[in-house]
Amino acid sequence: MSIARYSLIAAAVLALTACGKQQPAAEQGAASAAPAASAESSGGDTVKIGHAAPLTGNIAHLGKDNEYGVKLAIDEINAAGGADIGGKKVKFELVSEDDQADPKTATTLAQRFVDQKVVGVIGHLNSGTTIPASKIYSDAGIPQVSPSATAVAYTAQGFKTAFRVMANDAQQGKVLGEYAVKKIGAKKVAIIDDRTAYGQGLADEFEKSVKASGGEVVKREFTTNQETDFNAILTNIKGAKPDLVFYGGMDAQAAPLKKQAAKLGITAKFLSGDGSMTPEFIKLAGADAEGQISSMPGQPKEQMPGGKEFLTKFKDTYGVEVQLYAAYCYDAAKVMVEAMKKAGSTEPAKYLPELAKTDYQGVTGRITFDEKGDLKNGAITLYTVKNGKWDVLEVVN
């Protein structure tokens, strides 16, 4: 059995292209000239699949969660003797890298994956890393399936290699905005985001939905995905007397934001997206987590078609509970390998058309893609923290 290889990248790396910038011609040529190695071209029976997520830093717990999900799928395939592809038993080597949730590091890793001749990539975790890396994968013809990047911009670029297995921010933001105004009854809303592609993108979609539903946005503030002191922002917001505060970002900021709001006596409801819908949020926010409402693309984990079995298997294998996206990572890996089986090849150019035609019943539900690579008919689930646990409020299909 192949042993998954994991490596960390030092913080000081040479930056390649960021989102929206073109690669230099020499670099474009290098990417295109290095086709991914397949079982057919290498003559071997093991091929590499890449995975990238933040494995260090303040959301490393989410990065490891993603990594474990991909690894579980690949280990299962290898333990069964490999996948039947083109009349051969093919095994997979997982090449997992730390992108540090940093766009520049992500593009460096993307080029490294191209140079290492991976046949596909599961990742990245964050929209802000997924989007710039997707240009490099597209230039090299390497399929990319993100399990967790929800920014609309990712699949709006027109890259035929880009896919995702969960609902996007346009879908999620619409549900959150309507819920804030029509279900919670909020008339005055304040919005904070972390200025990442994910946080700002979701906040923008939420704002549109609030206004379309008849609500008023009385404050729009922003912070960063490294900040921990929100007192100045919250003091400004308190003066506007909102009924509800929305945060677009991850749990590492959402939890201290909620705690500091409580200390300032802000009594407004708090609402956020999937980035805060984690056990870690409750751990960090403590008693102040009570009443928080968050959304998560997909069905509740326990209600997913293979959810209960997956959660048990995950806990038995790694000794920890699923944080957030692990099941989507598991499905992303399985979908990629299934496309190779249908194509009878691990060559990206040959299995990419089959990936686009995916119709797969996964742990998270039925997976089919539209012409952009977005998941069709994705559900959104709303949760609230009650007695120290996330409880389901409702599922919106």
C-alpha cells in the first residue's frame, strides 16, 4: 500500500501569481509543458493526488479535518487493492501540503503540484487560496475539486478544470439574508467581514439578500483573518443599535467577536456562515456561543445518506470528531477516482470529461455538476448553539 506523504512549506517562499494576475509567459510554458504522470505514462500502478489546506496557523484544525477526509478515502481505495482503471489496479499516493491560508503560498504549491505530476488536486480549503491556484491548475490541465471553497468567483472564471462539491456563497448568502429578515425578524442589520474572498464574498451576497427581503443595513465594517481585537468595530456597531450582526469569516475570529460583543452588552442576534459552524467555535466562545446561528451547505451530517457511518469511521480512525468539511473532502476524492474509472485512465485530459459528467451518490448526497462546475441543487442547513452544542434549526433545499 502506498503511504501518504505529507510535507510542510516554510513561511518564506517565492510568490508566484496572485488572483487576477497573469503568469509570466515562461512560467505558463513550464506549467503547460509538465503533464501529470499517469499509470499509463509512467508504467507504474501508483499515481499522485494533491491536497492543499492550512495545516498551520489559526485554522489548522480545519485544514487537518480536510486532510483526514481525503486521506480516509484514499486509504480505503488502497486497502481494497486499488481502483480498477483501464484494466489495471491503480493505487494512490496523497501529497498533502500546507498553503497557510495564504494566496501567494497557494500559487507556489500549485506550481509544485504541477512539477510533481499529480493527476488531480483536492483543495484548496479557503476561497482566497483556491481561486489563484485554480489558474495554474487550469493552465496545466489538472482537475481541481474543492471541498470547501464557496466564493462565486472560483467557478465564474470559466476554467473547465474547476469543480466544487458544496453549495456556493450566492446560494448560502441568499438563504442567510432571507432567514435574518423573514424568520428572525431583523429590521436593522450590521455586517462585518474579514476581507478574504470567502468572508467578503459571503457578506456581499448576504447584504444583497437582506436588502431584497426588506431589511436595512445600518453598518458595514471589516477586519482581517488574523485579528483578535474587535472592540472598536463593535463599539461603532453598538451605536447603530442593530437587531442582528452578521460576520463573514472563520471561527478563529467569529468566537472572540462574539465574546467581546457580549462584554460590550450588545444584545443583537449573531449570524454567520459555515466558517464558524464548528466545535472549535463553541470551545473558543464558551458560554457566549449560546444563541449563535450559523449556516452550512449540505444536509446535517447525521442526516446525510452516509453521514452516521462516516462520522463513526472518522472518529475510530483519527480519534477526533469531524470539524467541518471532512465528509466533502472524502466525497471529492471518491468523485475524482470514479471519473478515472469511467474513463479507464488516470490521465487528466482523458478523465476530465467524465468528471464533468459526474452523477455520484456520496456520503454528503447526490453529486452532479452544472456547466460551471458548481454543485447542482445544494441544500443549506441552519444551526444554532443550544446547551453547548450545534442544533439544527431548518434545512433549505
